[in-house]
Amino acid sequence: MFRRAAASFGRVATGLAGVQVAAAATVALTDKELSKKPEWYQIAVRSIEDALKRTSKYGYIESGATLEESYEALAKVSDIHNTEIQWRIARILFEKAELSKNHTEILHLLHEAKDHAKKALAVEPAKGSAGAHKWYALILSRLAKLEKNSEYETEAFKHLEKAVTVDPKDPYALHLLGVQQYNNKDYSAAVATLQKAEAIKAGFSASNLYYLGAAQKAAGKKNDAITNLKAAVQAHPKNRFDGKARSSAKNALAGLGLKPEEYEVKDL
Ligand SMILES: *[C@@H]1O[C@H](CO)[C@@H](O)[C@H](O)[C@H]1NC(C)=O
């Protein structure tokens, strides 16, 4: 019966601002038409709609409950070869892996995520799917570390570049690309990319400020580096990466000869 719910994906698509979902949609239902359908059908369509919206967000989803709920809804349409559905399933599996502490489970989830991201890319529309490239890159990058596979790392980089070309307004994708550029010691590119992310959403991540400062430090721009590293220390941590960014920023500032009282946030 969920196949039938899935057939109404056209309606689901219309509820998503800025996200175009096409291929799987054969029937486009209006709100009025949907209201005439049996209750189970309406519930199924709405739960898929909600899951699609929740998983459209650029930043990380750190709630295990939200991930589970979204996964349950999208699993019902996981056999549909549609980019928008497949990359969202891939990101959920990736983010579930991020929350897991069990190595076997992490690898299992990441490989499953990779399969879905590949499916997303296989049916990618001509204009490109930033989500598919971004999450495929993140999955590969994580697998590269866990399986010590440097080809994955190279591949991940290409997909991140593609993601920001398709959607230059995603500060998180720009941040991830900037970090890779920094790791590749391409400091001027890293500064430019991380600044773009900052321009879209200033202070969205302590990690972005840290890498921006670190790249500026490496590029010899000491004053800019100090400004951004201080901002990284003082930013309110928003996710699990920000705490680490803060302590790295403190180390970098100490390396530049600053004393703790020059950058620590004062306890009131
Ligand atoms: C880790 O995950 C695997 C696969 O899901 C499972 O079989 C195993 O029991 C888990 N181990 C622990 C310690 O939870």
C-alpha cells in the first residue's frame, strides 16, 4: 500500500520550497484531493512530507529520535529511484552512524548510506543535486578514515566541489570544502571558501571560525587569524564539532603568543 502512497509524490514535492522532486511523481495530488483519500493514506503521505522537510536542513540533525522517525517514513519509499529521496536516506544513515559508538554498526550504516547516495547520483537531474554530492562526499570522507582508503578522500573532495557549485548557499558544504582545502594545505583557497561560508551565515559554527583563523595563520595573515581564532573561542558551541574547534583555537592562539587572559571568555 505504501507504493501507492509513494505514487503521490508529486503532492509531496509541492510542499517543499526550493526542492524539486520529479521523477517518482506520477500522480500530483492537491490538498483537496488528498483530503478525500483514506486516512492511512493521508497519514503516510504526510509522514513522508514531514521527513523530507526535516532532512532538507543544511546543518546536522543531532537528535536520534528525529533521525529514527525520518528513517521510518522514508524507508517506505526507499525503492523509488529518486535523487531527493535517496540522498536523504543516505544522510540519515550517515548521521545515525555519527551517533553510534559500535564500530561494526558504524561501518554497516556507512556502507548502506553509500549505496543510497550512489543511487541518488545515478538518477541525478541535469541541474545537479547538491544534497546528493554533499552527503556522498561526507560518507566517503568518513569511510576514507575508517578504512584508510585515500581514493575515497580524493573522490570526496570532487563531490564537495560539485555540491557547492550546484548550491553555493549552503554554509555547511562550504565549510566542509574549506576544511578539506586546509587539510590539503591550499590555504588561500581555504580562506576564500571559509569566508564565503561566514558571509552566508556569520558565526554559524565555531569550527568554521577556527579553520578560517588557522588557514589565515598558515597564510601569514596574523591579525585576521587572531580575530577569527578569538571569535572561535568565544562562540557559543552549537554542535559536537564546536567544542573541539574551541580548544584547537585556544592552542593556535597560544601558538601565536597570546596569553589566556587575552582570549578566554571571562566567567561572570
Ligand atoms: C555492534 O553492532 C553489531 C551489528 O549491528 C551487533 O551485532 C553487535 O552485537 C553490536 N555490539 C555491541 C557491543 O553492541
